[in-house]
Amino acid sequence: MALQQGFHQQQKQVQRLAMTQTLQQSIQILQYNVEELQNFLNQKALENPLITVTTNHDDYMNSSRQNSSSQSVDENYMNQIPDDTRQSLFEYLLDQVHLTMRDTPLRNLVLFLIESIDNNGYLKMPIEEAMEKTGANKVDIVDAVTLIQQLDPPGIGAKNLQECLLLQAENDDWAPKAAVEILRDNFDELANRKWQAIAKEQNVTLEEIQTVFDYVRTLTPKPGALFNSEGSQYIFPDLIVKNEAGKLSIYTSRAAKPKVHFQKQYFQQMLQRKDDEVTDYVKEKKREFDWISRSLDQRESTILRVGKVLLEYQQDFFLEKTKELRPLLLQDVALKLGLHESTISRSVNGKYLQTRFGTFELKSFFSSAVAKTDASPEGLSVDSVKRLLQKFIHEENKSKPLSDAKIVKKLAEKNIEVSRRTVAKYRESLNIASSSTRKRYE
């Protein structure tokens, strides 16, 4: 049989979404939170001479403070003065060295070593490296380290966490009697709750070890972190829910509505120059303004529509915070609004909703159903089960804490069927320790 080859043309029509740069940027605008959106618009204003941007951040912050402040006008005025006197950790240590130590070779070693203290207050340079770089002997380096560890804040200049906590206990007149010995000799056993071994070695009771353990938890593992804390960070909500006599309403906050203005007069002046390149340039910038303006309107409309669905579906929660959230998926909102699930995801991530009892991220109102009960035929949300778990642990006998298996049984008594692994996952997400760690000897 002869092999035959041939070519022919066939016309086929397909529908495909082309992700143009404009479409990608529109999607990005929806994903921005309030701060990111403002930064994006400011950058566009720098690139486009036809655009100016105004924001309502300051108006929002001022209005949010009006009813919560009882200070006088003079006091508020003083609070507006920025605090430029904050010292860094290095500067604070440097001042102490100059004020308390004479100008000696040992002080020079101290000044050299504090340059190797990290932002958390730990001395990162090994003694051997310091000897090599300074030419000093080991005794002098150790003496210099000792002087650093006598500075404020307590715990500064430690090599590791154990030494950091030990230094704080040694400088605290109110530390429990056995704290220093246990931290020095039995740090790992204390952390791993091998308290029987500590009790036998140190000749102390389990109750005394419990007291030491509680005390150690009050110490700071990062004594230098206080000097590196940044100023207050603000969350600007996109949506605000109001409850007026039991009637709920939702609207976009002023902070989430930056205004983009078009420089019409400048645009007309550029067109009158009769220069083709200039004309093409300003027309392109005009199209960019139109696109940004439409994208902002679409962003606001989409987030508000999602917020209205949340308000309708989680109405009990907004009326009374103690009410449980109902199970709700991104897919449910997407179907109701006729939008893609990814659009809903972009609309809720990093966006916040303000209520009279707190500000919440929009995505926190979404939760899958865990189990159906007679009282909740549609199913309980993960949030509801977590609250029950917290309640059980809060009410437990601290000397005999509930294991994950016992929590499973208590949930089963309420017709909530979940596995022990699920309980462990929820407990860990709530930063609740295991039953062996929660046990107290009192």
C-alpha cells in the first residue's frame, strides 16, 4: 500500500481571553489594599502630567479620632509633633559606655564589640574572632563582654537565648528563688517540660518549677527589639458597616476612595501646539487617565458588592458579635454575583471592614462547613468549632487538661464529628499548646 501525504487548510474558530497589559493592571488595582493603591496612583501621577491624586486618609483618621479623644487642643497640638528623639540600640549602649567607663583599652574593646550586637540585642561575634580582629587576649575580651552584659536593658550582649534569660533573672531582685539555678543548669529540661528530672536534681517541688516557668515567660527573648519598633501602623478599612436601631447599612469608606483628577487645561494647551508627537503623547496619557478612572470605579463597585453579600449572609454576626459566622465559600459569593472566584479572592484579600466592635479582614468572613447539626442544618463554620474548642480548654481542669481525643468526644456530644487530627490543627492555629504543655502543678 502506497503512503500518501497531503496538506489542506481548515478554518477553526476559538474564543480566548488575551491578558493585555491594561487588563493585567486592572486586575492588579482590584488586588491592591488602600495603601498599595495610593502608592500606585502616586507613581502614576509622577509618570502622567495629566493626573493629580488626592487622598482621604487624613480626613478619615481625623474623623475616627474625634469621638475618642478627650484631650485639649493644646495637647492634641503637641501630639502632632513627630518624635525624632528615639534612640537606636547602638546609640543607647554607646551613651552608657561613655557615661560609665573611663577611656581605657578595655573600653575600646567594649566599643568594638557593641558594633556586633544585632537588633535583638545578641552579641554575634565569637570570642575567637574578636581576639583575631583586635589582637586582645581572651581574658580582656571576656571582661569586655561582661561589662556589656551589665548595661541596660537586661539581657543585652548574650550569645544565645539561655544566656539572655539568665542575665535578666540575675539582675532581677524579684526573680523566684530557684530561677537562676534552673536556667543555668536545666534550661533544656525546663523548656521541654521534663520537670521531674529538674525536681530531683535541684531538690525543688513541681510547684516551684511551675513558678519559675511562669516567671521565665515574662522575660523578653529580644531585649533590643524595643529600640527597633516602628511607629504606629494604621489599617484603612475599605468598607464600613453601621447598625442604626437594628438596621444594617454598608458603604465605602472615605479612605478607600482616592480621587484622580484630570488636568484638562494642560491637556488643551498641549493639543494647541500642533506637534504630532506631543499630540500622540497627551492622547495616550488621556487614555491612561480614562482607564485608571474606570478601574477605580470598578474596584469600588466590586468590593462594595462583595461587602453587601457578606452583610446579608452574616447578618447575625454584624448585629451581635457573639453570634457565630455561617459557613461561606468564595464560590458561593462568586455564583451570587456572577463573577469568577478569583475576582472574589482579589476583592477580599488585604481588604478590611470596620464595625462598631472592631475591624476585620474581609476574608475572615469566609469559612467552610465542618459538621451539620440539628441546630445548624447548613453546617457549622470552622470559626464556630474553634470557639467551642477555646471554650472547652478555658473551662478545663488545669491540673488535668483535655487531650485532643477528649476534645473530640466533647464535640461529638454536641453532634459535631471531627477527627483528632482536625482538632490538633485547629488548636495549633489558635496557638494553644498541647495538653502535656498546658498542665499546671498548683
